[in-house]
Amino acid sequence: MKKVLVISEKNEARSQMAEKWLNYYGKKHLKVWSAGLEKGIISVLAQKAWQKLLWTFQNTNRKL
């Protein structure tokens, strides 16, 4: 199993979405984490997009 770390500036949206997509579609082959270089606030637009995809932030831990 390959390990992947998706890094972004603040880990507010794209990196977390990439983490979820890669973990979902690559679950047999990949283990993925996301992290940010700075602490940020999760984007409202990302929250709305995630809700449309039936994902929640309950199990999402933002990391620095």
C-alpha cells in the first residue's frame, strides 16, 4: 500500500477534498493524509461541496 501526503498552504479545502477522493477511490492501494503549512479555517464553499457529495467534517482532523 502506497502512502500519500497532500500538502497545501492552509489545508482549508482542496487538500482535504483530494485526501477524501484519493482515500475513497484508492482505498485498496493508497493511504492518504492532508496537511497545511499554516492553520486555516475550512472554506464555506468546500463545506457546501462536501455536503453535495454527502461527506461531512465529523471525521476530518485538520493538521499543520
